[in-house]
Amino acid sequence: MIDKILEYQKLDGNKVKIEKALSENENKKQATLMVKFVKEAQSKALKMDEEAAKLKKEFEKLSQVEQKGLQMVEKYVNQKTEGADLEGLEETLSRMQKVLKQLSDLEDLLRKNKAQTEEIIKAFDTLKNKLRAAKIKHKENKDLYEAELAKKGPEIKATTKSLEEMEKTLDKELLAKYKAARKVGIYPVFVPLEGNSCGGCRISMASAKVDEIKRNGHIECYNCKRMIYNK
Ligand SMILES: [Zn+2]
């Protein structure tokens, strides 16, 4: 019984090798990285968009205030000075100076707003270019990986078919144990007893366990969960 499952395991090894190579495929890794980059860039772009909208609102508000300030200055300038006393003139002048100071501060704010907006537009353009490059890189890598997958596909399919054929002749209990272990990524599942140690993880077995292996043909390693058989 063990011989048959070992033969099955050997054939399954081909499949494991191909699947491992595919999962470690550099093009696949790159394509995955690009997907991650695109997602991050999209959320960055969204934040930039929000920031730009905020700056635009601020700009509109500042412009409105500026407009009002200018109107006020105009009003002061056009004010008839005839008949006004010196005190009144001085007061008007002082108010005008105050408005002019506020306008100058406003100019600074508007300048700052403009600079920030320009910075965001520049950053957005850079991001857009990077995004475009990432999309191209993603497609290139995805195509290469899919070509590899298409190349290996028939081999996997043929091996799977042979394995299924073999399964019909295997002990059901052994096969179930094998499949359960494979499902959690263990390969090889069946390993020989080497002296008193597990042939998989090299851990030492108590002599009672060694006797059990010899008596039952196999036991599960308490450490690596492989099936240790007596060769
Ligand atoms: Zn072990």
C-alpha cells in the first residue's frame, strides 16, 4: 500500500514543482505589485482631488473678500472731501489704510493658495504619468505570466488526470490523509523513518512511536504532520 502512495506522491511532485514555479513567477509578482501600486495611486489621486477642491473654495472666498475690499477702497477714494473737517479726513484715511493692509494680507493668502494649487497640479501630473507606466508594466507582466500559464496548463492537466486514475487504486484512508496534508501545503507527505527520526523534519521519535510505525506501517509526525512510514 505504501509503495503505491509513494508512486502517487512522486507523480504529484511534478505538479507541485510546476505550481510552485508558477506561484513564484516573477511576472506574476510584478503584476501583483503593479495592481497594488495602481490602487494606492488612485486613493492618492482622490485625496489630491479633495485638496484641490478645498483650495478652489478657499480661493473663491478670498477673491470675494478681495473684491469687497477693493470696492471699499474705491468708495473711500471717491468720497467727496469738500466740506469735510480734518478729523473726518484723518478717520477716513486711517480706515483706508486698514483696508489696504487687509488687502495686502489677502494678496499673500491668494499667492499661497495659488502656489499650493500649482503644486497639487504638478504632483497630480507626476502621479498620472506613473500610473500610466504602471498600467503598461502590469499588462506586460500579466501577458507574460498568462503565456507561461498557458504553456504549463496542459502538463498540469495531464498530470492531474494520471493522478486521478491512480487514486482509484489507492487506499482511501491513506489518500484522505495525503490530500488533507497537501491542502495545507505539506509536500512530501509520506517520509521514511530514518533511524529513529522523522525523514521530513528530522525530529527524534520515542521508541514506542518507532515500534508503532513498524507495527502499523505509518504514523503522523507530531512535529511536522507528515506521515512517517517504515521503509
Ligand atoms: Zn516530522
